[in-house]
Amino acid sequence: MSSKPPSNPSRREFIKLTSTAGAGVAATVTTQLPSAALVEISVPTIHEKAFHRKVNLTINDIDLSVELDTRTSLLDLLREKLKLTGTKKGCDHGQCGACTVLVNGTRINACLSLAVMHEGDNITTVEGLGTPDNLHALQDGFVEHDSYQCGYCTSGQLCSALGMLTEATQGMPSHITPDLLIPVTLSRDEIKERMSGNLCRCGAYQNIVNAIEEYAERDRETL
Amino acid sequence: MRPFNFITAESREHALKLVADNKNAKFIGGGTNLLDLMKLEIEAPSLLIDISRTDLGQIEKVDDGRIAIGASVTNSALAANMDVRRDYPVLSRALLAGASGQLRNKATTGGNLLQRTRCQYFYDTAQACNKRLPGSGCSAKGGFSRQLAVLDIDDSCIASFPSDMAVALRVLDAEIELVSLSGTRMVPIGDFYSGTSMQPHIDTVLKHDELITRIILPRPLGGSHFYEKVRDRASYAFAIVSAAMVFQPDGSARVAFGGLAPKPWRVEFAEKLLTTDIDEYVRLAFSGARATHENQFKIPLAKQILKTLISKHREL
């Protein structure tokens, strides 16, 4: 804006002025702003270096160094920056488990974790478990047991199940473990309780538990 | 989410200096509740101070038999700790009844104490809420209140406190260590939560420049420990009513409740009645209850939970 409004504009002049005004006159006149200007106004600080941080981490065995807006969740780093879209965004509030990934072998909700807090961490997503030509044994089990319908929760179910099995192997009790001082037996009910943070709105739960149960038994036999 | 600066604190002192210098700064540990609230812009700190690398992740035995839990210890690690499982099983049980496996792996002990209410009117920024925006009113009154509090509430707020862990810590008489640049103070958990008192936006006595560093459990108190949680689904839901209870061989008992109030609810002076006159205990411990038509079942439910736990204990 180079021209200044006259100090005492007539009604006609005022209308002319506001109707031709470009971006920068007043952010409140949103209907007159082109969409690009709107984006710039709604997130004016996105380019400010003060709100950027560099983080070094390993994802599926690849070492990465990325500079990020501090607000970026681990989930958005994976999906939006790195295009690892196997990890899904369901609720984005830690209620559904679709975004479950393994951080240093431990399962967490990637949506409720800031990417900048993962300096030095080793992250495994569903892309790091297996490939279409060489599926992880648990992925094979999900195919065999028909453990999904739409498949949206599957990557979270897989990562969660693997993290859960590590927890059980380490002797971590659950809400339904009868005795806190006796080693855990991973019954069907134990699997259900431990997987309660992963919702499946198609209702494939029985088949999900079937696949995990079979994998856990095979895993135990090979140990 | 509003933009914020982010600093990884190198030490406790570093963290305390940073927070003392910035009125809009917040500590972040696990972040499972804070980030949730920041996404909704209910919380909008200008600076996040990451305390996850400040050496607060240990569970240690103190000389006199007490146990000190570092504020950054995760809920999973605390629930699985062998000393806790053996000597304070009510605490393990409460932790395992809360949240999901994924959340417990991230959520910390200090953060669990500070989690905000899950009242849906607090979460919905289009609704009036005195806890979120003082003076704006309370949409929960006359709204959906099945989950909300019936004790220690007033016209300003009927929110309930969601933690399971804190209910067990209340029955165990844990103490909370608060550190600032000017010193350290120990606060019994019974004095930590403010209750409503027409100031629902203030949840605890924690000051802006203070950091929770450790939670101290008293020497093992023995007895039989129980944590009973009634909720709307079998797993992964907040309590409608919960109870942490410890029975001693000499016939005495103590109990704290979750889901009834804006803080863990324990009425020590009535506890001598727990094993002799339940009706009288209920009358004294829940006097002044103020229920809505949607949550008036909570007091009878709490009484039923008590009876169930007494039967379970007798069957041992």
C-alpha cells in the first residue's frame, strides 16, 4: 500500500478505498484478501527462525537431520515432511492409537510427541517392519487372519502389538494381571487389555487378537 | 497450535532459571496432556522447557526406607518397578488402570499429577468454562455431567480430576517435592490440590517458578491393597468412580476416591468407621455432596465399591 487514506474521507471515497484495498490494509477484511495472503496472515510466524529447531534422529535405520517448526509432532514429521504415510493420523489426540510407532523399541502415540524432543532417538514405523515382498511375520499373520477391513488402524496395531510383546517379555504387568509378583502369562484377555489403546472402528478385534496370539506363540517357541 | 520457542534444559537449575524469566513458559515432560491442550489452544505457552533430560528419571530408595520417584519416571516404569509392585501395589494397580499402554510409556509421574480435567466443556473452546477462562461461566451445569464431580464443587465449576495415580498416592500419603531457585518445599499430596473455592482455574498450589522434582512414598505400610475402577468400558477410559483402599491386619482401613471431586477425595477422620459402620462412613465422608440428575448415582456407586472391596478383602 503506497497511497494513504485521506484523513477525512467522504463516504464515496471510503467505499472506493476499502473495495480496492489489497493485502495489508486490515487482516479483518478477510473476504477481500487473496487466499495466499490469508495463509500468510494466519500463520505469520512460521518463517521465523526463533521457532525452528534442528533435530537429529534415526528413522527406520536411516540417520536424518531435519530443521522443523517447533510445533511439529513426530506424526507430522513422518507424514508431512518425510512422506512416510504408513503411520496414520486418526484422532490426533492420543485416543485412537492409529499413529503408534516404536521409539527406541517402546510404543508411543506419535501425535502426542514433539519431533524436537526426539534428538538421538531411534524410530521404527510400519515402513521399517517389512516390505510388500518381504512382510514381517506379524504382517503375514494379519493377512492370514484377515485382521482388518479398511486397514486404517493396521499400522498402529502392528507397531503397538510389537511394543506390547516386548513389554510382556520384560515382565510388565497389566490391569488384569492377577498377581503383580508372578511372571505374566500372555493370555487372550491379557492381549485385549494391553491392546486397548488401539481402536478399530471396523471391529476386526477378534481377528487382530488371533494374529497377535499366534505370532506371540510362535515367537515364544523360537526363543 | 500457537508458535513457541523450545529449549532443552541441560539441568534442573537451567530449567528453573528459564521458567523464572518467562511468565508464559511451561515445562514439558511427556507432553501427553499438554500437547493435547496446546493443539486446542487451551494452553498457549510462548516457551516450552524440555525437562526430560534433567536427570529426574530415577526411582531411588531413601535411607529410612522411603522411596523417591523422579518426576520424569514414566507411568509404565513406575507401575512395573518391583519395589512398588511388592510394597505399594495400590499404586501399580492405579497406574495400570489408567490410559493406554502407549500413553503410560510417555506420560510422567510429575505430569500425571498436573493433568487437567477432562470435562468436555473445558475442552470445547466454544463453551463457557471458568476453569479455562475465569469469569466466563460454566456450561457443564445443566449440560452433560455424568463424568463430573459431586464433592468439593461450587457454582463456578463441577469438573472432576481425572488421575488414577494421584488417588493411590493420596491413600499412601505421598509427599511432593517442589523446587524453585529460592529453595525446596515438601507438600503432602492432601494439600497439593486446591479444590474449587470459586477459583477453579487454579488446580494446585504449584507456583509458576516451581518444578516438581520428586514424589516421596512413605515407608511401606503393609496390609492388603486394592484399586477398584468403575468406567464406561472395560479398559482405556476415565473413572466414573474409583477407590484406592488399604486394609491393615489390625482391622483398620483407609480409602481415597477418584471421579468424585476436583481432587483425590479422602476423609481421614471418618476412616475408623470403614470396617464397622459403612452407612455412617458414607454419611460423614460424602456430606455436602451436590449431584446433578446425571451423576447422582455416584455416591451410591462409591458406597457399593466400598462394600465390594470389603468383601474382596474378607475373601483373602
